[in-house]
Amino acid sequence: MFRLIKRCLVLGLFVVLLSAATVVWWVAQPLPMTLLKGATAIDLQVKPNATPLSVAKDLSASGVTVPGWVLFEWFRWSGEATQIKAGSYEIAPGLTPRGLLDMLTAGKQATRRVTIVEGWTFAQMRQALASAPTLRRDTDSLSDAELMTRIGRPGVHPEGRFFPDTYVYPKNGSDVDLYKQAAAQMDSRVAAAWKYRDSRTPVDNQEDLLILASIVEKETNHDADRALVAGVFANRLRIGMRLQTDPTVIYGLGDAFNGNLQRKHLRSDTPYNSYTRAGLPPTPIALPSEASLKAAVNPADTDAFYFVAKGDGTSAFSPDLAAHNRAVRRFILKQP
């Protein structure tokens, strides 16, 4: 009897050790999976509050050719089943069960990137997000006004409200979240710039700061000139002189602008025509960079009231119209 019990104990211990060895071996092996033709990975969406069992079943349904109950038991056996995080994941060939669990518990989602460029209009931003890879287009059917309402900013004009930057988003994530993130970033950058506002700057509120910064952004991409351009506009605003800046006219023309700005356009009155109307336009005209925001709150102390592009990315600044006309003849008309 004693020998039988001893043999059973030995056999039981052997089974336990064999099972443990099997598990150790199994978790280090690549997961077998079936990929669709042309695919390089399996997509897995883990919903908020998903149970470990539902995650295991979804994995099997997605193409990981391991029974769902086996994956579930592995999750349970690991003691980490409740730490699985919601998100969008890519299961690539060669991934082991241990690596899979590490990915899910660490929330290492599959991500993509999209860049919003300084000086773009909101329409250009919408086009970029609409073509961003694997970004879910939940706003495609919405008007600009409806989109702003969707992101919690009803009645706000969308132009200039989003910070230009490179954004990382989860694969198959919603474009709504990205719009919200970019808008929050712009709020943060405007507020930060406002703290360093020069009291002599004729910009009375953060809305006007955003508008002026957008004009500076469209007038120059040369960092050394931004504060000088802002200084010219600050000088004009102080004395009530019209800004007379082409980018505002072009923005006001909208789709009617064909790339060739003519005198008739400068005379055609719109709310954005800074040749026919004094002060700032009613809204921003583009997405300003952080550098332009800083220039708008701290413009250069300059006597210049005019500037003209020199053709090399920089500008020539002049204190009066006569000097400006000479600069125009030199740099635009190429006259001595």
C-alpha cells in the first residue's frame, strides 16, 4: 500500500513537472497564426472593460490559431489577466505567448504618425487627416461647424485652432481624438506664449494673438524675420494703418484664388481684405507655429513699417514708403 502511494506521488510530481515544462516551453514558442494574403500582422482591438476570455476569443477569431480556451488559461495562469489594457494591437509573426501578454498588459499599441504642417489652412489639415493611414474617419461627413461641435467647441471658427505638429495615434483610432488633441495643444501653446506678452504689444487678447500669429506664419518661414514681421504689423496697428498683407486677401478669396494675386483682388472687399479694412481680420488665416506665436507677443522693437521678400527666404525691412519702393525695385523688379 505504501509503495502504491509512493508511486502515485512520484507519478503526480512527474505530471506536474511535465506540465510546467510544457508551459515554459510553450510560452517561448512563436504563436501559430493565419495571415490574410498580403498582410504582415493580425489586428486586434481590445475594447474597454473587455474580459480576458473575450480577448482570448477575439485573438482566435482574428487568426491566431490557438484555441481561445488555451489562451484564456494562459492569461489566468500568468496572474496578469486583469492587467490587459484596451487598445489597438498588431500581432506579428514570431510573437510568443509571453510576448503577447507583455504587449497587452503594457498597452503597447500599434501606432501611426501624421504631420500637420505649419501654415496649413484647416481645409488642408482635414485633407491630411482624411488620408492618414489607418486613422478612422469619423468626421468625413461632418461640416466644419459640425466637426467643431463634435470635439466640444460649438460655435468656434476652426481656422488656426489646431497646433501644427507630428501626432502619434493608435492604429484604427478615431480622427475625433486627434482633432481634440491638436486643439488642446494649440490652447496650451497660446496660453504659454501669452504669459510672456510684451505690454507694448497692440494685441489685447489671446484671440487676437492667434490671428496675428497666423498672419506672421504666412508672411515668413524664416525664423530670424518672424519678430521683425510682427514688429511691422505691431507698428501699423498702433497708428491705425491698414496691415495690407497679401495672405489675408488670398484667404478671403477662398476657392476663387487661382494662384495669381492681382490688383483687382486687392480692391475686392472681403472681411479678410487688409487693404480695404483696418485692424486684424475676423479669424486666423492658418495654423501658426510656436515661433510665430512667440513673435506675435514679443515683436521686434523696430522702426520698420514695410517689408518685401528678397527672394532667398528673407525679407528687406523699410521705415518709410520711399525706402520700401526702392527695395521693391531691387528685389522684385530686379532694377538697380
